[in-house]
Amino acid sequence: MAYTGINEVKAVLTRRGEELRWSDTDIENAIDLAERIINAYCGRHFYDEATTEIHMPYNGLVILDCWPIMRMISVKDAETGDDIDYTIRSAELGHMWVSSDSFVKITYTYNDPSNPVPADVARVAAETAANILTLAHEAYTDLRLGDIDMAGPEGGRYLTSSLRAILTRYRCVGIPR
């Protein structure tokens, strides 16, 4: 599922007064890159897919990297694979108690399955894709994803500070995957 659609990106470009000179394939590619930029910035994805993390509980407490916890799939001992008892303390904050003092492997989902891409994230994706498209082709053909954030004309960014401000609430506390 894409975070935004071709028509949404075209609407952003039209609102900016840009001539629609890109093919639908170019726009789809920009959307794909915008999604990867958003995922890298937030340290998470906006798909209805499970994620697996390994944690060392602190006095039984585990704080998951992403939230809210929508569905707990499994909580297992990381070495033996045995099921571990758990209690979700705060689904909204990703806090849970586990009955273990060793590493645990936790698989869960953290996006709303009925609407995994919030409306503000969809808008950021459309704006970011439009930013990508409006750069001269030469400005971004040799860049890697790690470089893409700082690229652009006159040192501009694909993911502007106003777009970052919107995404800040979705950033995960853990190490980006």
C-alpha cells in the first residue's frame, strides 16, 4: 500500500504552479522514494505488517520501539523460543511487563490495520514526492538514500523542516531499522 497516490502528488504540483511534465511512472518512483525517506526519518513503517524486536527487560519492563501496540503476536525467550507471559502496561506508549530476566523476542504490529497511513503522513508523502520531482534530474541521480535528505537545489531538502515537524510525533524511540 502506497502512502499517497499519483493524483495527490499531481494536486501538490498543480497547487505549486508546476507544469505536469512527469509520467505516472516517474511519480510512482518519487512516491516510493518519499516513502523510504519517511520510513528512515521515523525509524518505522506505515504498513500493516508485524515487526520483531529483541529486548532485555529492566525489572520486567520492556519499552517497545514503536507504538501504539495494535496486536501482540508473540513474546518468546530469545534463546530457547519458549513462550513468555506478558502484560501490556500501556498500548499507547508501547510499555509491557514480561516474566523474564533474559532477552525476549517480541513480535507485534503497531499500525491501525484499518488505516495504517495516517492522513498527515499521506500529505507528507505527497509533498516529499513533489519535492523530489521538482529537482533537476541531475541533482538526484547519483545519490544514495543516506544522502537524499541533504540533497536538493541550493542545499534544500526533500523533507523540509515543516514536513519533519509533522513526522516527529511518529518517530520511534529505538534504533531505526
